[in-house]
Amino acid sequence: MKTLIKKRGSLFIIPLLSLTFILIFSLSALAATNFSVTTDSSSYGEHSTVHIRLKNTGTDNLNLKYMWWQVIIRKGGGTEVYTGDPKQPPGTPNTLAPGETARWSWNMRDNEGNYQPAGTYRIKVHIDHPKRSYSKTKVSSNFTIGGGGGGGGTAKVNLRSTRKVYSKGGTVTFKLRNTGTKELDTSRFSWIIYRSTSSGPQARSTHNSRPAGIPDPMPVGYVGSWSWDMRNNSGNFVNADDYELEVKLLDEGIEANCFFKVKP
């Protein structure tokens, strides 16, 4: 009877030892290859730069040759707005030693070059380690763009013509001042001149390129200027009338107008 109990006890202890060994081995393997993803701030101003850090938190070297990264906006459950191209960020090493950190940045633009709107975002990183059968995706904590965070400043301009009345066939000069508290993205700049009539504004001369006198970016306080020779799209001088200039900075989402008269 004693022998039987001893055998049963041994049979019971062996599975427990096996389970403990498997658990310890699994935790050890998990700690061997691991990483974290963070950003340098939780709040950024519009059109600024997000600095990203990937740290090797494991005990073995981390291979970055088989990684990819994305920026996702939390709206709608998480939508991709940018995918790193190339997948491994430029300047990062192929191998990251334990405790070391790889760094790169995101300029808040999507893959088409458009700035992303105010909202809540995350950085998403995936790393494969084929030799260790390791495949893991991790995301950073939330960070916000806009809403006054990060000292982004205010986008604002003042637009005027140098005179209120011009003679037909002359030259009209316009001035645009950055009166906000941030430098402006003027890469997509539209200016259109309309003729005012009793039936409302009618397009008279359209220009969809940034004038040479407007830099990109446009510093705070900067005054840029350009001229219009009073010719329409056909190359003919416009008639005497009241006119309106409309300027749009498409990536800033702002618009400005000024009015002037052309006399005979």
C-alpha cells in the first residue's frame, strides 16, 4: 500500500514539474526578444514633427531588417494614414542590442504628402525574427495633433492690394503677410481674381501656382508680394470693373480676400 501511494505521488509530481519547466521556458523566451514603441510627446502642434523611439527591451539582439511601421488615426477604430517607405526607417541599424534605442520621425504627412488633420494617433510597429519564430506587432500610446498642444500656433494671414484703384492696362500689386503665430505651409497655394457684376462674381483670371514672392514655408511676420498684369486667361486686358482677389492656402485650410477697382 505504501509503495502504491509513493508511485501515485511521483506520477502526480512529474506533470507539475513539466508544467513549471514549460512556463519558465516560455517566459524566458518571451523576455529574450521584446521591444517597446514610444513618442517624444503626447501632444503636438499642427505641421510639426513626431519623434519615434523603438527600444530593445529583451535580452537578445533585435533584428530590424524585417520590420514595418505605420501611423494610424484612432478615429473609426484605427485607420492607416501613413506606411513607412522604406519599411525599415532610414538611419536605423539592422541589429539593435539589448537596451539600445532606434530613432526616426514622422512629418505628419500621409504617403501622398498631405498634412494630417487634428486628431488622436498611434505609431504601429511590426517586427519579424524568422530564426526565432518571433512575430510581434506593438503600438505606442495615444498622441494628439492640434487642439493647441505642442505650441503649434495659429495660421492667419492678411491680404491687400497696394492701391484701391488702378487704371486699366496697369499692374496690380498684392501683399500677403503671415500675421499668425506659426510658419505657414504654402506648397499648395491658389489665387483667383474675380470680376464683380450685378449677377455676382465671375471668374476672370485664375492662377493655381504659388507666386515667386511667397516662400515655402512662410515665416511668421513675413510679407510676400506679387503682381498681376490685368490680363485674363486669354491674354487680353480686363475691362474696368470692381475686382476681388481670393487666396487659399490649401494645406493650412485658410482663405483671404481683398477688393480693388479698375477704372477706364
